[in-house]
Amino acid sequence: MRYIGKKFLTLIIALLLISIVVFLAFSILPADASIAKLGQNATPERIAALRAEMGLDRPVLVQYWSWLTGAVRGDFGTSYQYTGTGVASLVGGRLGTSAVLSLISLVMVVVISIPVGIFGAKRRSVAGRAAMTTLVHITMGVPSFFLGILITYLFSLVLKWFTIGKYVSPAEDLSASISYLVFPAIAISLPKIAMTVKFLVSSIRAELHKDYVRTAYAKGCSRNGVFYGHVLKNSLVPVITFLGIIIAEIVAGSIVVEKVFSVPGIGLLLVTAISNRDYPVVEAVVLLIAVVVIVINFLVDVIYQIIDPRVKL
Amino acid sequence: MKKNRNYSLIIGLVITGIMLALALTALFWTPYSTTGMSLTLKFAPPSWAHPFGCDNYGRDILSRVMQGIGTTFLVSASTVIFGMIVGSVIGFFAGYFGGWFDEVIMRINDVLNAFPSILLALVFVSFLGSGLMNIILALGILFIPSFARIARSEMLRLKGLQFVQSARLSKAGTCRIIFAHIMPNAYIGILASAAVGFNNAVIAEAGLSFLGLGVQPPNASLGRMIDEAGSFLMQAPWYAIFPGVTIIILVLGVALISDGVNRMD
Amino acid sequence: MKHFVTFWLVIAIVTAAALTVYGGTSTDNEASDSVVVGISQDIDSLDPHNADYAGTREVLFNLFEGLVKATSDGNIEPAVAQSYEVAEDASSISFTIREGITFHDGTPVTAEDIQYSLERYAQIQGSESAFADFKELEIAEDGTVTVILNEPNTEFIYELTCAILPKANEENINSAPIGTGPFKFVSFKPGESLVVEKYENYWKEGFPYLDQVTFKVETDVDAAINQLNAGTLDIYQYLTADQAATLNDHFNILEGSVNYVQGMFLNNAVKPFDDVRVRQAVYYAVDRDLINEFLFAGKSHIIGTNMIPAAEFYYNADTETTYTHDPQKAKELLAEAGYPDGFEFTITVPNNYAPHEGTAQIIAESLAEVGIKANINLVEFNTWYSDAYVDRNYEATVVAVDGKLAPNSWFAKNISTAPNNFTNYSNPEFDEVYEKALAEIDLDQKAVYYKQLQQILADDAASIYVQDPANLVAVNADLEGYVFYPISAQDMSVVKFID
């Protein structure tokens, strides 16, 4: 319990640190946030007026505090780009899409990489191992957007399994939405599957070399019995931590892949907002992603602790 | 003992060596100019004169791939070296001193780690502007945390060992202990993750190029070439395939080296 | 062991079930006549008075109208007004409001709405704009309205294409805009799409044909081409010849003109471009035909000044040949200007239109022949807008500038004191002729002045004007009626399905 408490404290500190970094990065560096909004019609008087309206003339600490308290309540201000549109509604409208996409990708990673990893770990022939290693490395080496382009051509334009661009949001029709998102999810998860397989194989092999395995064999336990009863269980424990990292990677992968498949998710919003210099939106999205990743890592730590109480900070 | 050759390392070194040789050659010589355009060669398919074919401006793809390997190598290697040096030093000191210093460094590390790499790179590039140096800087900062973490754990492992203890007892300076006693023993772990970092950098650079924030034209980078070629997959598949396969082979080579290095200890 | 197998069995079944569901859902709800138009630029505002982007004006053309509106042949026709009359001294224009015309919410258009709209537009545009000549709107007893100008201006009628909005909707202008156009607003998802539907009571009988139009934002051309091929998009503009070639046969490729002046604009205030000889040398070094050939298979119109050929009456075609591709002459001019070994500079290129990047690459390659090294800096459109266009912090930039129906709109940017003179061009003779042209009431004499302005820009090599790019539009082969406008407009009211 003490461990979890301590982890929770670090979680809070990390979240605060992130909010400061994100806020400073976007509110201080681009001093021309008001100019970005006014564009061509910027005159000194109009800039001054707008700065006052946007609250940019207040001390930094005050600005940070009002932004943070707003953020906690889910109020991230209004977008520069889309006049009168709240950042929260902009982000909120796309949250479901990205959540579903990430979830499908994660399920794919788990469902595919574990059996493949087990299969791979049990191969003993040199040729089998070499083929496995090569395949894993090649899959890891394909940039996900390139994979996305290939998938689009194969499944949409040649096989016509889905219609590129005809995306429906999960709120309108969940099954139709999922059936579209499966394809970007493949592009996101394939390299991650390779990474997980590689990790799992080495984890299982390390476990197989431990003394208790040899003892179990010596006692006459069946090969599969030892493998599924003990080895697999033990070697899956570090994989949980690894999956925490994979989730962060999936979120990152979706930023690029959403663009290829024209999926209006958080990632695409971020890329557009960066190019539009729509800082309130960028701040909100960056903060959101960072919080999700940190909280997931916290949960992974906690789960890890429950499964394997030996772990100490 | 059975003689077990380290095939991964050998093959990896050969592949990477060839790639590096191609990149170095491109500094002095390429079969054709990397920017020379020709209307008649627009989308020329692979032939003896142009083994990889030509792109939408009639430029020789082989020459551009050679140059692209160099760019990709430069970005990835500089990034990893930057991240490795800064990260290791931070990690060593954090691990050596421990206490609140360690705590603060590792918390900042966690925060940096919480940002998916491409996200942070995007944010950096949106401030600094795109361009070779800025990409190296942005990606380099990204790699600091992972190296710091590894260096720190290596330090924690080695700190308790006999030879470090005796060095401490003989009143050797902190820097001397870190650089003369610990570094030489920690390098394998760090090198293995350098290889992983290199590959991540290759992929990240390609991703940035795709989002239009990478290396500037007319300079060729492998990521940029694939991005540009994406439009012409039906007309000129060779435009995408050759840079694509090159990236995959490049990553494969470095990954095999990393496997081989891991197997050494 | 058992648990393990059961676990995977369950997973496998769920996956299979999900895939079956997915295979079974193919929703086709294209019962009514609806069309999806891909647009290459994000929509920056639903408020027509505040919309800066050309891409936004293209779309909003379908929702809003002014007292008069543009026609596809570059003229104007009455819209909210039934008829109009320009006073002989060009100092006022009077309008009769169209009988029975209503806004999308069914309320009639009143003189007060018109007054509100013009005053609002004047205030937003500011005192430096072409609309600054607007003084006030006089409302007569019989319902006619008269626009009073500060000084005579024969081209002011073109400015009155600005949207007429209901005063009562001021609050909702950004969320639920109302106009008088052929289509009315349904929904807007920022960065995704704008959906509009047929306005049943549109004043022009029989129009529009389509029941619903979705404008889908697709800034990535590769993604757009995939979606055209997959049947998601019906119409997409601004394709290059290479891109159009990748489309399947379910599309007609219509060839029009973008009606922009595309070229490499030079910052006349920075070295070495402050020297006219250097600018001329660059012009001689650039091979415009090569750019046209590479990017548009020769379908663009090569130009030599800041005007589009579509403005036939005012266009000076002689400027097209003021410069030819002549590297030798370029070298001589460079030597004369003190740069015998060339120099190095950076071309800033916004990434909103793929041919810009291609143009920059080809220019860089041809400049290398005469010893000039051009670096390319590809930036986001918004970065370009604030750094290059607003702050004028650049050396050269490949971009396209647009204009409006009024011929002066093509030259106003080159007035030395103009707030949007982003090339820092300055020539007293030019300013003088411009003033004369604006004040001139006789159209033939006006054309003479405008042609003179074009020649001055060409002789000064103010910028490297390259082409009015070909606009290749992919249109679903089931559709007909698509027309090109000489301004930023995609008129969906005339498009219909072939019976």
C-alpha cells in the first residue's frame, strides 16, 4: 500500500510538472499568439486590445493558474482558428474516435503478439530462429505511414474491403466505425506487434533457462505443463510493463496514421492545430495525451505490484 | 564448448557497412546528379542506365537513395550520439549520487518519457522550424530519458561491485570513478540501446518527413522520398519501393548488430 | 493450461464475430441527390465578412450573396438587389431590393439588414481596404437603397458582392450562419466538414439541383486522390497532371484555370533583390515552360505580370514575352550587378498547394545553371502567412496571389504604401499610374492604364511571375454542369446528376 501511495504522489507531481511545461512552452515562447490570431489585420492597437481580451497582459503565474484551474474543470478556452468554438468541444468530439482506434490497436497487439511470441520462443532450429528474427526486424522497420499507404491501396482500392474516407464516428454507429478503424489499427499495431513478440520471446527464453524449470523437468513434469503452468506466467509479468510503453507508442503512432486514413481523431486535430498555430488546442491535446500516458503507466505499476509483490520502488 | 558464431553481429555489420559505404560514396560521387531534372526521364522505369528508375522530375532514384541514406544516417546517428552522451552523463551522476538529485532527475525523466516521441518532436519542430539541425536537436532531446535510465541502472548495478568500492576507498575522484571505472563496464548495455535508438530515430525522421516537417527539398532523405512517392504508387511503384526497402534493410542491419551485441555478454 | 486455451478461444470467437459484423455493414444512403466535394483548405470562418482564406470564400459562395454576385464569365448580376444603377459621376449606386427575397430562415431581407451588413463589412475591412470608399447607405421611402461613396469609383460595384446577412443573426454568425444563397447551412465540424442543403425558396427558379452538398476538408492530396478513387469524394479541385492521371475512369477531368498569379515573389527590400538587374537575371534564368511542362503537362498559361489572362479586357499579353529563358543573358546581368559568381538565398514555400514546392525545386535547379544557389524552406501555410506575408521576413517565396473581380485588386498589393505590399515593391511611377487608373471613368482609357501598370511590373521584374496554373478538377462522371469562375468560387447550384 505504501508503494502505491508513493507512486500516486509521484503521479501528481509528474502531472503538475507536465502542465507547467506544456503551458510555458506554448504561452511564453510564441509571444505573437495574438498576432497569429489577427493575421493581416494586425495593428498595434488591435494587438493590445486582443492581448487584454485573451488575458495575455497578465503576469505569467496568474495566466498559468487560470489556465490550470480551467483545465481541471475541462475548460481549455476557445480555439484561435475556429472563432467561437470551445477547445473542449473540439477535443471532446474527437476523443471517442481516438479512444476506439487505440483500443483496437492494443487488442490487436495483445491478441496477436502473445501466441506468436509463444510460437516463436518454442522454435529451436537455427533456421526457424533466423527467419523469425528477420521477420520481426523487417516489420519493426516499416514506417507506419508507409504501411498505411500500402494498406489503403490493398484493402480499399484493390480489394474494396473498406471505403477510404467514408468514416463514421463511434457515436453514430459503433460497428461501422470499428469496421473502418480496423485498417488504420493494423498500420499502427503491426510494428508494435513485432516489438512485443521480440520482447516476449527473449523474456520466455530467459525464463526457460532458470533453475526451477530444469528442476521441474527433472521431476518428470510434462514439457507443456511446465511451459504453460509456470514459465509463461512468469515471463508475461515483465510484458505488462512493456505494454505500458506500447500504449504510449500506439497513441504516438495514431498521430501519423490518422492522417493517412483521414480519421478525424485527436492526432489529426493536433497536426492541424500545430500548422494553424492554434495554441489553445495544441496545449489541450498535448496535455491530454501526456496525462493519459502517465496515468496508464501508473496503473501498470500498480498492477505489476499486485501481481509481483517483490517489486519495490 | 560448442563454437557458436555470432551470425547476427556479422550480418548486421556487413549490411550496415555497405549502407555506410554507399552514403560515404554519395558525398563524393553519385551515378547522376541528385537534383538534375529531365522531362524525358520522368517516371522512367528501372533500366541498366537507371537501376532504380527515375522520379517525377526525372531524377535518378539510385543517386537520391544514396544521398538519402547519408541524410538518414546523419540525422539518426547525431540524434543518438547527442541523446547517449547527455543521457548517460545525467544517468551516471543521478545513479552515483542518489538521494534527492536522483529523485528530481528521474521525475523529469518520467515527464519527458510521458510524451510520445513524435509528439514532442512535433512540438519542438513547430517552435524551432523544420530543417536538419532542428530535427536532430528535437529527436536528440527525446532520446535523453531512455539513455539516462539505462545509465542509471548500470551505475546502480556497478556501484555495489567490489572494484568500484575499492576505487572509492582509495579516494579516487568522482569523475575518475565514473569515467575510468564504470563507463568501460557499462558500455555494452548502452550500446545495445543505442542501436534501438538509432532505429527509432530512422522511423521518427520518416514520420516527421511525412507530416511535412522533415528534411527540406531538394535534399533527399529516405522518409521524404517515400512520402513523395506515395502519390505515384500506381504510376511508378519503383519510386516508393526502393527507398522503402532501403529503410527496412538499414533498420534490419542495425537491429542485427544490437542483437549480436546483446549476445556477447 | 485449460484456462489459457479457453481465453484464446473466447478472443478468437469475439474477433471472428467482429469481423462478420464488419463484413455485413455496408450502408448506402444515397437516395437523394447528394454530393461530397473535397476541399483542399480548412475553413477558417463561417462568417463571410471575416473569411480570409480563398478556400473558404469558394465554399461560402454557395451560402451567401451580396446585392450583386459574380457570374462565371467575370461579370456581375443582380442578386439580393433586383436591379442597380451606377450614378453618372460614379459617386453613388442605387439598388432596388428583389421582390419577395428571403433569408434561409424565411424572414424577408430588409433595407436595415443591408445597412447592417455593409456597415459591418466596412468596419471589419478597415480604412485601408478597397471598401474604404463606402460612406453610407441611404434608405429611400419606396424601399430603394443607395450606396454613397467617399469619392468616385467605377469599380466599387464589384465590392458589393459582399454578403448580406440578417441583423437578427449577429449572435450565431459563427455557429449557424444565415444568408440568401442557393444552399443553407446544416452542420459544421471544424477541420472535418461543412454540410449544406438545398434552399427551397431560392430566388433563382429551378436552382439548385442538388439536395445536399458536403464540403469535406481534405488537405492531403494523396488522401484525396484515394478517396476519389474509392468513391468517397465526387469533386476535387487543383490537381496536377500527374495526380489527375492516377484517377480511375469514373471521373471527368475538367480543365480550367486557377485564376491565380503563381510565381516566385521577391522581397524587393533585401539584398540582392533590391537591384533590378539581379531580379531580371533571375527572370532570364528561370525556365517557365519547364515548370509548366513538369507540373501541368503544359496546360498552364505562362504569364509575365501580376494579372490573369481571364481578365481579357485589361490583360497585357505582351508581358508574357518580356523575358525568355536565356541563361547567358542572366549571367551577363549578374556580372553587371556585381555577382559574377552568383549568390545564395532561400525560397520560403508554403505547403498548401503541391505545385508550389515543385515550382521551387525546378527554379532552384535552373538557377544553379547560372551559379545561384537557392535553398528551399518548406513551411506550414499559417507560418508563411505570419512570417512572410504579414512580417515580410523572407527573401523569396513561391506562392500564388489571387484577386477579385475589380481589376484594381490585382495591383493594389504593389502600391508602395499598401499594408499588404509584402514584396516591398516601390515605384513612384507605378503608384501614379494606379491612381489615374482608379479615377478614370472611361473604360478604354482605364484599360490603357492597367496595361501600362502590368508592363511596369514586368520591366521592373518586381517578382518572377510564372503562370496562371491549370486547374484540373476531377468531377464524378455522373455529374454535369460544373463551371469555372474567375474568382474563388465553386458554384454547386448549377451542378446536377445526369438523368
